[in-house]
Amino acid sequence: MAPEMSAFERRRLENIAANNAILKDISTTAKKIIPAPKPVTPKKASTPRRRTETIKREAAIPTRRSSRVAGLDADNETLKRKFEVEAEAEAEKSRQKRQRVGDDLNLGDTIVEGRKWQGSMDGLLNLRGLIRGAEPGFRTFTDDDVAKTTDKDLKNLRLRMGELKLYEKWPVPDIKLVPQRIYSMGFHPTESKPIIFAGDKEGAMGVFDASQEPIKAEDDEEGGEQSDPVISAFKTHSRTISSFLFSPTDANSVFTASYDSSIRKLDLDKGVSVQVWAPSEIDEDLPISALDMASTEPSLIYFSTLQGSFGRYDLRMKASDAEIWSLTDHKIGGFSLNPLHPHLFATASLDRTMKIWDLRKIAGKGDLRHPALLGEHESRLSVSHASWSSGGQIATSSYDDTIKIYDFSDAGSWAAGHDIPDKKMTPAHIIKHNNQTGRWVTILKPQWQHRPRDGIQKFVIGNMNRFVDVFAADGEQLAQLDGDGITAVPAVAHFHPTMDWVAGGNASGKLCLWM
């Protein structure tokens, strides 16, 4: 007679079945919007530059302590050696914890147990926000601003964006997508329902289908309590997930980048996450800060790193064939390709600059080889992100408490490698905006709506007073989204590519969704 299954094992199997069902459902929806790509015959790449120098992470060295502090006798060599071995073991344990996983992952084996994690940093964040000068709940854009708008088109747009309401099926505290602080988010491009992805600082990925309906518990004696939202959470990276990217040709493919130096692809249909790129050397540390892909070249993936480099990789080639150029000695916090002219890309860096580069002209030799630098603009403090709209505008956020908007709508006429005049690199609009996130809130970054149905270029960014701000390309504020139950800053804000749906993620791993 087979032993009776434990309650824990039964629950684990139920979780696996539920998560697989969600991924299958998303996969089915995805197939309806983007046809499966035709097989592509790998092309022989033009001699890419191989890295001649690897950046290696040194093994952790135990901190030295005197025998007296450690409580050891001066002549007791056995105890001394025991202390050293224990310190080395702790260092190795820490190193292994941060090591990326190169194998394929079956998501059923990476489920983060528990639908609602206990504990919250909200109280601490409230205090931090006050100390940093934020004023929770204080609006900087009100109904009066809308009422006083004289431009008819602008007023109608403000009224429409202001009508977005906070998701009501579950309160914000119940929609906990990941265990730790949200660092990145993304909307699946399907328009049939909102499907939100989130990544946290320890490599967990959460997936939430907002179209699901609450279910009343049948065995609830009080007869009123509804079920928790169904959220899939998987451990796919060993460090912070910094970026999500959705394939323009295969709706079942979701790419993620991480500080663990790897890029992975999640297959929604198969429920499998595979590593598609990582440095050749297992100990090489190349934390990836952002990802992008051109819709015209779905086999090429571009990435930036915290070490100031920029990479281009053909998914059909070997990982060692990736081209990686060193652009700065400081970290690149974010970058984006020009959606209409993907040979152009903009970077935002700790060196206080926003720079524009041209992939059509790559010059220099050895480690000095890199794409042509067309122009740069320097801010007073570091620039966090540079986001390029489909209309040609670039929005940046900076620690000098500004959002800057640049107009490069004429980029299609630029000659290869041609310098951009300094006057053209001057921001067309500068918006005052508190970007002092401090240690406990994820950095605020502007994110454009990629393909707006109404043709109006607009972006969202988190607000330290616990809102999400919506701005137009001309710098006009369109809305300040709020709602009940928001007790922390929804710092990571994203627009759906086409629909007027906005998601915000906070340091407790929770979701705010406006529709």
C-alpha cells in the first residue's frame, strides 16, 4: 500500500499544476496575436570582435581577525586553522549563492512557494520617504490643473488619462507578485487581457493575469471571504532581474536580463527557461542593466552593463561571438534603441551624460573599438535611464531632480557617424521631478508607450509621493494616478505597448494597476 501523500507535497503539486495552467493559458493567448516565426537559416556573421580581455570576479577573501578578537590562544594553531576554514567556507557559500545558473530551468521546479509573503517594508519606506523630502499623498497635479486647461485637445487627453482607475478586483496589498523589491516590470503585448511580469532583486519572476475573477471560498464558514489572486512566481535568476523584453515575432518568448550576467528566454508554451547568453568565463562578472531588440531584426539582442559596456548578440551564433564594446568607465543604468532607426541608440550613465551612438560606423582598434559617438548632453548629476519613443523623442530621468525630453524626430536624415550639433543636444523640455529614491526605493525611470493607439507619444514614471505620473512628449503632464491602498512608492512604472493600461511596482513586491 502506497504511503499517504503529505499535505505539503499535495500543496506543492497543486502549485505546479496551477502555474503550468497559467503559462499554457498565456501561451494560447499569445499565439493569437503574433504568428509563429518562419525558420531562419543562420547566416555567417561578419567577423565579430572577440573580447581579448575577460573581466573576472576575484574569489572572496575572508576578513582577517586577530586571535585575541577571535578568542583564540596565541599558540593554539588547531583552533586558528579551524577559524580560517570556517571563514573560507562562509565566503564560498556567499559566492555560490550569487553564481548564475546556466542550465535550462523547468519552471515547475523553480516555483517560489506561497502566494502572499509575510512582512512588509512599507512602514520603513514611509519614514524614509519623509526623511528624503517626499510628501506621501501630496498631489502636484490636480483636477484644478485639468479644469484650467484652455487647449481643447490637451484637456480631452488629460480627462481621458485621468479616468484610469486603480484595479478593484483585489486591493493592492493582496497582489504581491514577487517576494522582494520589484526592480523591473513588463506588459505582455497581447491586447485581450492585461498580463504583467515583474522581477525582483533576488532573481524571482512573478506573472499575473489581471483578467482572472475572485472566487468565493465554498468551505468558508463565514461565507464572505474571497480567494487570493493566482500569481505564478519562479526563481529564474540568482541576482536582480533588471529587464524584460518581449519578442516582436514570437509572443511565447519572454527575455529577461539580470545582474547575474545572464540573459534567459522563457518559453510560455513549454514552461521552460533557457539561458541564451552569458559571458564565456564562468567567473566573469558582467551585470546586465537593460535589454532591447529591433522589430526588424528579431535575431539580434542588445544589452548594456553596469560596467559601462554595450553588447550586441546574434541569437543564432555562439555566445563567444557576441560583440561587446566599452563605452565608459562608469555604469550604464539604461539604454534604448531608436524604434524607427535601430542603428541609433541612447545611453544613460553614472558619468552624468546621455549619449547617442551610431552602429553604422564602428571605429577604433582593440579595446578602443566602439560605435561612433554622435553627441552627448551632461546633467548636474547621474542620469538613470534614456528611453527613446517611436516619435523620435528621448526622455531621461536624473538625480538632479529633472526629467529631460530631447527632440530627435529628424534622426532618419542623419548621415552615418555625423556629429549632432550641441544646440540639437539641448533638451527641448525640462520637467522638475523628485528623483531622490535613496536606498530603499528602485530608481525612477521614464517608460514610453511603444505603439500608442491614439498616436500621441506619452510616458509614465513613478512619483515619490506614491503616485505614477503621465507626461506627453511636449512635457505637459497628463495625469497623476493614485488610489486606495497604495502605501509605498510604485517606483517601477510601465505602459502597455498599445492599451491605456499602466502598472506600478513597489519595494514590497506589490502591484498597482490602472485601467
